[in-house]
Amino acid sequence: MKERFWLLDVNYEVKDHNPEIWMWGITEENERILVIDRSFVTYFYLVLDEKEEPEIVLERVLERKKEFPQVMKFEPLRRNLFGKPVDAIKAYCQDPDLVAKYSKALLKIDGVKKCLEDDIRYSMRYLIDNDITPCAWHEVEVERTDEKPPVQIDQVYVATSVPKRVEKEENPSLRVLGFSMICYSERGKPRPEENPVVVLSVATSYGGERLFVVGDHSDKKVIESFIEFVRSFDPDIIIGYGTNRQDWQYLLNRSRALGIKLHVDRTETEPHTSVYGHVSITGRANVDLLDFADEFPEIKVKTLENMADHLGVMKLEKRTIIEDIDFPVYWNDQDKRPILIRFAEENTRCIMGIFEVVRDFALQLSQLVGLPADQIGRAAVGFRVEWYLMRNAYEMGELIPERRERPYIPYEGGTVLEPKPGIHENVAVLDFKSMYPNIMIEKNISPDTCLSPSEPDPPSGVNVAPEVNHRFRKEPSGFYKIVLSSLITSRDEVRQRSKSLDPSGIEYRILDARQKAIKVITNASYGYAGWIGARWYIKPVAEATTAWGRSIIRDTIEIAKHTGLDLIYGDTDSIFVIYDQEKIEEFSKITEKRLALEIKPEKNFTRILFTEAKKRYCGLLPSGQLDIVGLEVVRGDWAEVAKDIQERVLELILKDQSPAKAVKFVHRFILDLRERKILYSDLIIWKTLTKPVEEYAVKAPHVEAAKLLKKEGWDLTVGDKIGYVIVSGSGRLYERVKPYFLATYPEVDIEYYVTNQVIPAASRILSLFNVKEEELLPKSSTTLFSFVDKH
DNA sequence: GCCTGATTTCTACCA
DNA sequence: ACTGGTAGAAATCAGGCG
């Protein structure tokens, strides 16, 4: 019989050296099924030394066959590696768990240069070779089975064919369960060995909400009720915020301490950490929404409440946010405890709402890249691109290179022009769309078309990169060219198709999510090519791409000047010119003809302001909106007071065109600040820990704040954002920092904020109008007051 | 030992 | 843990100075 299913998750089991693929699916009838495939034999390659005769190496391998009882066959063949044919032996291995061991042993045989594809997990191998895609529909021939594996599922089948992809856009009706929890410790970070989970708040996609709160006894009941609820609701997807890093580990350790099995999967295992550090729950997709926060760079401090606020799920002003440090205060106070519980419930609602926003994108990205839904979020951009490439390499008969360490050698990037400082009226921004991917396509830049300096030019000819002189064969089309062209055309197709659809409909939303996913992968391809960790890394590939980019922008500037356009600024793939319809049209025509790349007007600014700095400007759009780029306003490491004042100054300069008003505004703002009329939270400075605190070479303020937190019992890891304020006192700045929730408003050194935050941010703009820093300080009696304040 | 200017370290941005 | 180019703050170094 035939079954049609949507692939949710995949894992494998090995029994007596015999592997089984387990595919967890959802049918069109909304049944949960498990399809078991026992037919797939995995393999890896031995790449042979070109100096040796392949037959002789094969003989040597076969002589030792007995040492590899699980290898069913050694098959000599030719394959391509970086576009060049190589002799290889394909070793078919019955037991996937022995691949690593066997390949290591076989590598020692004379004439075996290296082993490839021995680091690809059995379940991924199965998906790639059979073109099976997570989060997509497939059809498979199956038989019912009498076996009763210990699984929670409607139906178990054994596959008698390989699942085949079927075209169908919409997702099945997924059961989603979201949760958040609160752990109690009197002081510092809760430790699962001793501190209980006091609140566990759960919600489902059916609209149900449940709350498990600790009673008089231990939290055993809380966790047990949670497990029971998960099993009875039987979700396909479990969502949370920070669950990969925090919650699951805590629940696991806490369960262990309480003697409970955290049995929330569809078999009989517990959540376990897997590739990329994501937590895997067999038969379900465990999705941590924090992993998708990076898709929104506007969110600077990636807390659940900030993400919910930014995505319009739950506005911050409608909430009472409770800091971790205050949990015990709220928990121990009978009157305040309900507020804490409500906080947890709201967090879970935020989680449900955020998932609504990111769901389509996440599932489409999973489908495009081919990584299961629970892994895709956790996988870094480089790995997403790489999995996409690996699937394509398989299709093209290219061997997948191994991952290896390489020395880091920097190379030159894009060109940035000196801006013309000051205010300009009517400025047009022209840019090359997807410049790097298009250069790679146009010049056939690819790991497999790149010629080494010793190689002669092939008959079909070469493209030679300017400055760096790397050569790329013109024929045949390279791996990157093929992959990138198909990405770009498929995105165009998707966008074309969605044009005829109702933007509020489900199909439109899915197609829009898909085109976004395609865009993300396309735009990351150049970065991938220059990443030393990439399997397909070849420095000249990245270096040539930027070299051609520089020559293109150089030519573009020449054409612009020649056309008589007034050039204001430019960065990598764009130029800013004074608007002149006729000249721009002429310019575009010449550019496209000469450079074979499309340059398009991106936007027009009614007015735009540049300082002397590159990569920093503020433009006024015809809509009245400010487009602020690179300046303090858009940076996450300045206090809100600095950002606010700069934004107001920019508004008064660009809209009202009144530096005088702006100066006045700064005066008033400083007065308010000195009277502590500004919110305390606007004084917090946030900075990321980019390495363990002990490894810093200098005493930086945020590191010193982090050390204080550690002393208080909070453990911090790389990537954590430290929020601190500057308090009054003497000595270096780093001696006057306090984590914001350990300080009080009266302790704050307001003059630091005046001098080192507000004034510099305002002056950055106002110095263009010859306003001196001293003129930004309010005069009047307050000067005396501040003198008193300071001493 | 203190001041000053130069250099290093650090983060977060832009394309 | 995708790239290089860039700004800017703060720490730190190096050298002058009775």
C-alpha cells in the first residue's frame, strides 16, 4: 500500500549491526506514523593516491577485508573532487556506527590518500541519497507490521520503497506545545541538583493552557504532570525560548535528582543533546525560538520579551517584566507570587505568538536546506549553506570534501568611498542586486573551476580576476554557478507565483517564507566561500569575487563621473548620487552594457546627512521616515539616553532643519537627566561577552561587570549580554561598573552619562554645524549644581 | 610618579 | 560560530619630564 506523509523527524537505530531508518511523519488524514526503512546500506569513500595504480591499492584493501566484517563491498570507481577526476574505492558498510572506526583503519593502507564522506550521519546520508526532504510531503510504498516497537504513534509501517517527494505546499495540521518555566533559588543561578522548578506553564496550538505550580512538597509533581501532559497532548513540535541551552538540561538534571524519567518523546528515550548542540526529542521537533532571534538583528538584547515586543506579539509596555534576581522576592511573597505566575504564563503566550511569526520561515528553511526542523535553527549560517551544497554535490556526482583545519590568511574585501560630509538634498541610491552571487555566476567562480597557478589555460578559455589574477575556467559551469543560478531562478519563480495570490492567504505566506529562505542561503554563499571552516573553502574563490566587485564599483564610479553625476558616497555594491533622472538613466544604460550586471535605483532620500565617517549616515525618506545607518541610534552598545538624544537631534536637523532647536533640545534633555527624570533602564549599557571572562587581555567595563555577576552566583557564558551602569566613585571606569540590577538609581554617575553618552552622540551630528561640545551643556545655575553634585 | 599621545583591545556595525 | 572594512571607546603602553 501507498502512504503519503509529511516528514517531521528522522533518526536511526542499529540492532545487531543492522540499521533502521525511522521516519516520523504526519499523513493527510492527520495520523502520526512511523515508517521504518531497513534497506539502506551506507558507505564512504577511499580516495587513492594518484601515484599508485588503483588496482594495486584495491588488492591491498581486499587483502585485509577480514578486518572489516561489516563492509559488504569495496567498489572501485571514479569520482570528481573539486572538479577533478580521482580514483576512489566506495566502501559499503552495513553498520553505520562502524564507519568512523573502519575509515580510520583503512586510511593507514598504502595508497589510500584520504577517506571522504565518512563523517556524514547515517540518517542524513539516507535523506540526501534518496532526495528526501524534511518538512515536505512524500509518498512511500509500505507494509503494515505486526512488530510493536515501543512508540507512541497511530501506525507503524515498514517501507518497501524509497519515499518519493510529492509537490504539495501546505503543511499538515501540526500539534504544537509551548512551555516556559521558573526555577527557584534563594540566591544566584538555580542549580537543578537542589533548586526546584516552581512554575511550569504550558500552552498548546489548540488554545489550551495549563499551569503546574509547586505545592507544599517537592516539584516532583510539577515535572510529572508536565510529562503526563506532553504525552497526552502528543505534540509534533515542542517550542520554548532558550530551551536548547537551558530548560531541557535543567529539566533533565532535575528529573534525575528527583528520580523521574523525563519521558517526553515518542519512544522511550530522554531528550538528548545532538548535532550543533540542539536538544533532540525523538519523534518530535524540539524548536528553540531563541535560535531564530538572530534573524532579527534589530533586536539587540535577545530576551523573550524583547523579541515578542519587536514582533508585535506582546508589547513591553503592557507587561511587568520580572528579573531573574527578583524571582525569590516574588515567590516568597504571598501577594506577589501571583504576579510571578502570570509572568510565566505571559512568557508562554509570547512563545506561542513568536512561533506563529517564524514558523513558515523555519519550516521552509528546513525544507530548502534539508536539515530537520529541530536542527535548522541551531545550525549556523555556514552549516546551512553547506548542507544545501552537499545535497547538490551528491546530485552532481561530486565528492564532499572533508572538514579540516587551515591557517587563516586574510584577503581584501569591498571598497568603501569617503563620504562627502554635510547635508545633501535629493540623493539617489543605486545598487547592484546580489552583487557577489552574480559575479560568481558571471565569472564561473567556483571551487571546481579554480585553476592552480601551475595549471595551463584550458582550451575553452579562462576568466582572470583583476588585481589578484586568479583564473577560472569558462567551461563547464562550476558547482557554485549551477547552485546559485538555480537558487536565483527558483526565487524568481516563487515570487512570480506568489504575485497572483492573496497576500493574507496561507499559500502566499508559505511562498513568501520560501523566497526569504532562498534569499538567506543565496546571500550567505559568498561568506561561506571565504570561511576557512568550509568544506569547499578555496581562498582564491572568495578573493577573486571581491576583486571583481572592486573593479566593478571602480568602473561604476567612472561611468557615474563621466555621465556628470555628483557622487556622494558608495560602499561595496552601491553608489549615492545627487538625483538627476536623465543622467541616472543614461548611467544605468552604460553600466549595464559595459558590466553585464544590473544596477537599480534602490531608494531616494529627500535629504541625507553624512559625517566624515564611512558606514554611518542618516537619510530622510519621502515618507518622512528616517533611515539611520551605523550611527549610535542603531547600535546596541550605547545607553538608550544616547540613542534617544541622537535620534531627536537627527529629526530636528533633517526634518525641521534647525540645529538651534536641536541644541536647545539637548540642553533640556541634560537637565532632565540630571534631575533623574529619565528612566533608569535608559542608562543601561549592554555589551556581549565574546570570550570567557578570564581570557580578556584588558579590564573592560562589561567584563568587570560580568565578574561581579559571577561573584553573585550567576554563571555566564560566551555570547551573554551584560547590562551594566556606571556608578559614582573614583578610579578607572571599569572600577565604577555595576550590573544594572545590582545598582540603584541614586548610585548612578549621571555626569558620566552626560559627558560620555549624551554629548558624544549629539555632538557626532551637531559638530557638523559647528556646535562645540561645551555649547551642548546647559548653562544657567545648573552648572553650579552639577559642580556641587560632582564634588 | 604624572601627563600625553600612540597603540592595542574590544564591540558592533555595513555591505 | 559566513567575509572584510570601519568607527569609536576605553585600556594600556611608551616616552618625556628634574
